[in-house]
Amino acid sequence: MKEQLKGLLDQAQINLSEAQIEQQLALVGLLDKWNKAYNLTSVRNPKDMLTRHIMDSLAVRQYLHGQRFIDVGTGPGLPGLPLAIAEPDNEFVLLDSLGKRIRFIRQVCHELKLTNVTAVQARVEDYQDEKQFDGVISRAFASLNDMLSWCEHLPAENGRFYALKGLYPQDELEQLPEQYKIESIEQINVPGIDASRHIVIISKRS
Ligand SMILES: C[S@@+](CC[C@H](N)C(=O)[O-])C[C@H]1O[C@@H](n2cnc3c(N)ncnc32)[C@H](O)[C@@H]1O
């Protein structure tokens, strides 16, 4: 699996240290182990987890600006955990309403000694943090409209929303509330994934 991951990272031109590669592989091992009891992901095969979870999450990395991020509806820590491993100097809050997913993330942080992750069990609409975020990230969480309305209190003044989507979300973009503007929409190529992937980056109009 290590050689496969290294090949995928090379194709995507993503640089990780040897220790970070080991941590990503350990994350896949823990996902596989806990999946049996906790039903964390419908992806059952560890090799598919490399592409559909690790590589898909890391594809966001090059677009992030800032130091402090929240991954809302993170599930078992996706994309937040692969990003936190790749960016140890940045801070990540990983939030989900389901306790078993948050317990899994805490176990991963303990086993991989990740000190830049805080796992929070809450509904995002109710969550208050004393510091605001440079970025609000989500994958497979909600429509753009719902994400913006549930998370509007979270970003700092110049903060951004990063929504990972499959197909180009034309309908959702047409319904974007006026106070928001699209910074960019990028098509992402994730090695090993054939399906269409996009990242939508949104900010609040000043
Ligand atoms: C389809 S899963 C996606 C998980 C992960 N982001 C991924 O890409 O694999 C959506 C997650 O959002 C969480 N969720 C849904 N509504 C939420 C809310 N209002 N606040 C916090 N988490 C929520 C669910 O518990 C679930 O874990």
C-alpha cells in the first residue's frame, strides 16, 4: 500500500514526508479496523480508501489560505484528518453531530499523536468558537445554501468556505444568497478517481 500511496502522491504532485505517509497509512488502517464496528464509511477496501478518502481529501490542500480551519460534517475526519496530517502547523477543528464518529477521530489523534486537531461533537448551527476560522471546509455535507446558512457565524471577516463537490453544482450555484460571492470553482483531478470532482470557494461580500 505504501508504494501505491507514494505513486498517487507523485501523480498529484503532493509532497509528504516519510512520517506523514506512514500516518496516512495508519489512518487507513484505523478506518478499516473501526469500520467493522462503527460503520464509518461505505468504502470497505483499504486500497479504495487511499484514493477516495486520503487522496480526495488532500486535493483540497493547495487551495487553503490561512492557519485555522473547521471541517463541518467531518464524519470520520474527512477531509480534516488527512489535511491535518499534511499541515501540522495549521489548526483543525473537526466537527460532527454523531458521537461515534467523534470518538473515532479522538482515537486517531491519540494513536497518531496529532496535536493540531480538536474533535467536537455538536450540530454546526449551535456551535460557537471563541476564535473565528480562516476556512470552513466540507465534503458530502449539505447543499451550498445550507452550508452557508448553518455556518455563517464561523469564518473570520476574510475567511472562506471550501465545499468539495462531485459534479459541477450548477443548480446550487444559481441559488447562492446575494451576500456571498464565488471566489473560484476548480475542477480537481484526483489520481485513482474517475468521477468528476470540484471545489467551490466562496467568501462573504464586504
Ligand atoms: C455524508 S457524511 C460525510 C462525512 C465526511 N465529510 C466524508 O466526506 O466522508 C455527512 C456528515 O455530516 C454530519 N452532519 C449532518 N448534519 C450535521 C449538522 N447539522 N451538524 C454537524 N454535523 C452534521 C453527519 O453526522 C455525517 O457524519
